[in-house]
Amino acid sequence: MNTPAPASQPIVRIRDLHFRRGARAIFNGVNLEIPRGKVTAILGPSGTGKTTLLRLIGAQIAPTSGTVEVDGVNVQSLAVKPLYELRKRMGMLFQSGALLTDLTVFENVAFPLREHTDLPASLLRSLVLMKLEMVGLRGARDLYPRELSGGMARRAALARAIALDPSMILYDEPFSGQDPISMGILVRLIRELNDALGLTSVLVSHDVAETSSIADYLFILAGATIVGAGTPAELRESDSPIIRQFMGGLPDGPVPFHFPAPPLLDDLLDAGP
Amino acid sequence: MIELLAKLGRASLGVFERLGRGHLFLLAVLGRLPGLALRPRLLLQQMWSVGVQSLLIIVVSGSFVGMVLGLQGYNTLVTFGAEESLGVVVAKSLLRELGPVIAALLFAGRAGSALTAEIGFMKATEQLSAMEMMAVDPLGRVVAPRFVAGLLSMPLLAAIFTAIGVLGGYFCGVGLLGVDEGAFWSQMQAKVTLVQDVVNGVVIKSLAFGLVVSWIAVFEGYDAVPTSEGVSAATTRTVVHSSLAILGLDFVLTGLMFN
């Protein structure tokens, strides 16, 4: 791929990111750089704040401290107007799809175009149909979100995410809850769209196998910080116990199976409720 | 004792914090109104779902309330031989109090709860977040049109409620109980005044109720905890708070207008 070296011009640069929710530290000094033009995945167990990280990149929430830069701009420093301009260059696929339920698939994909452009109806129609064709849903354009399967809803949302031809797409758990066929379609689509449209793709996921199959670069998030980074092949060869546990899907290890609790015997002998 | 005071303090702080957030939210929505003026289609769509779709309950309720007023008013007035004044009693009761108040209570139950549930559901299903990420302001695109539609629909619905109520009173009084038709209409025409009755009652009161109900409804939806329990609780709060606000505000407005 004809893209700059990852270290030279990262599209996203996160430095010493701290984020707390109440007393709980979600991120405790996260540093990472997302290379341009690649598929980068952030893997981690459930509840480690992967979705929060995407929201921080999109400036929907503010960090406790640290910076998040997109295209060299600190997103927290932006006023509403420039932030919205930046977001037009960022697509986001939500875990639920987040399609507007009162609009058809066609109107959902047309939504950002209608909001931000003044295209003639015929051109807008052609654009929407082309986006839908890319995700294989041109024939489903008149359906409402409630009439779509989970996989179709996510594909429709993907067509909407690329409607404004963004330079980067953020995927929030794109594979969770998908049947094997839908998952296969989404895996292929993410890779193909990234390469065909020259995008940068950022996935957060806990599906190691599917994500490793398409990602150029992986970060592993655990214990409020990045515990591993590298290509899928490098991480598979890692000696780090936590990386081995996560990449191998082992139920227990540095990330414990049990939620912190007193010893079982004490609990069983305790007559209290 | 200290624990009790601390709980009371925490609860009070929570209430004031929420009140503050509600007022800032209203200011933010009002700031989006110039943008809405450029997109009247959004407003018309919401006028349809908030206003027009509330018509059935308003018309049916208005006719029953008017008919009951006709029956009760006749029973009272006939004791004094003043049943020709039935038209005035029905019209003034409806214009000043029952029209705006009952229409607003019905509006809070029908449209206010729907607004809260719709916005809360959009929040719970990340539709509002998705709009933000598409660089579309949800306050301008979703909240402002619904707020203004509620505000404008309320006086129209109250006017329809009142008109239908008067016809209901006429049906019972003149049609069933034999009050003189000429007296019914002419006394109404003579005694009902435009400013004191119509403007104060149906226009100003209804606008005030429309503002409060729409504000509470859109704020509760936008501020809802994004879960099914959260949206359900927000919907309940909308109906309860709106109803109390309508009745309390009605007392204040009546005191200011008619005393």
C-alpha cells in the first residue's frame, strides 16, 4: 500500500491518556499511534474501555488528562464548528448500528449527504445506491431498520459511515453478535473498503481471530493501559503472559477469571445474606 | 440525625443540579431556533406527529367535558332560573380554565410522554451519538423541532378542545335539556371578551403550558439514563412533572390574570 511509514505520520496520536469514571480509572497513561492507511485494531477484554477510547478519538467525551490528536490536531481544543468539520472526515460504525429508526435504509445513507451537501436529487440517489452496492444492500434500500437482520443493519450503517467519503472509519465491536456468514461478510468488507477507498480503519474488538485476520497492526488494552502492540504475527509469538492469555483465549491468567471476591470457603461459611 | 441531614442535603443538591441542567438545556435549545427557521420542513413533520396526532384524544375529551359542563351547569343554573346563561358558563369555564388545563394534561400524557420516549430511545440506541459523529447537532436536528412543535401545537389544541367543548355544552343544554338556543349563543357573545377570556386563557395559558410540557418532555428524553428502565422512568417523570407544573402554573396565572 502506498502510505507513509506508520511512525512518521500517524492519523491518530494519543499521549499519556488518563480517563476516570467516578473512582475507577479506565485509562491510566495510554500512549498509542494509529498509522495512516492501515487497519489497526485495539483488542481487549470486555469492560476495558475500548468503546470509550473511540469516543475519546471522536471527542464525544473529554479525557481526565492527556491528549488525543487526529490529523495533528488536539481534538479537545476544537470549537464545535471545526470539530464537526473534523468529524465529517471520520465515519463511525456503532456496535448497534445506530440507524435512524424512522428512516429507510436509503434515507439513512442519504442522511449525512442531505445534512452536509446540497447535491441534486439524482446525484444524491446515485451516490447512495453506489454506497449501498458496496455493502450489498442496494436491494434493501426501501426497508426500515426494524426489517433488517443484525448483520444487514451493521452493513447499512457501514454504508452510511462511508457516505461522506471519510478518511478514517472507527468500528465499535463490528463482529459482536454476528453469525459466521455475517461476520465473514463484515471482515471482508472492512478490509476491502479500507484498501479500495484508501481509508484508515480503527477497530475495537474482542474477537481475536477475525480481527487478527484483517488487521495490519494490533494494540492490546488491559488493566487501563496498552500491554502489547505489534502485527498479529508478532503478538502471536509474544512471551508476555497477558498477551498469550488474550491471543489464545485462555480463561484464566493475568486477567483473572474471577471478579475480586473473598475466599470461597469464607463466603460459604458466612451465614449472612 | 446527621445522616438524615446529609441525605436531605444530597437530595436537594441533586434537585438543584438537575434544575440548573434543565435551564442550560433550554437555553441551548433556544439557541438552535434560528437554524430551525431555515428548515421549516423539520418543524412541520413534528407538528404532524405532536399536534395532529393528538387531535383525536383532544376532540373526544373536549366533547365529553363540554357535555358534562352542559349537564352540571344546567342543573345548577335552573335552580335560580338562569339556565339561559348556560352558554356563558360553558364558554367561560372552557376558555379560562378547562380548555387550556385539560388539553395540556392530555397533551402531556399523549405527546409529552411520546417525545420523551422517542428521544430517550434514540439516546439508548446511540442514534443521537451517531448524529454527533456525523457532524449533525442532535439539539438542532432532533430536539429543537420537537420543542417548538409542542410549544405551537398546545394553543391550537386548546382552541380546538374549547370549541368542541362549547359544541358539547350546546348539544346537552340546547339539544337535550331545552335551553333556548338564541339565549345560549347571544349571552355567550355578549359576555365572553376577547382579551380577558380568549387571549388570557386559550392563548397565554396554553403557550405557557406548551412551553413547560415541551421543555420537560425533551429534557427528560435527552437526559434519560440510556437503558429501558431509564427511558421508562423518564417517561413517567415527564407525565408527573408536567401535570404538576400545569396545575401549579395555572394557579399562578389565574391569580395574575383574573384577580
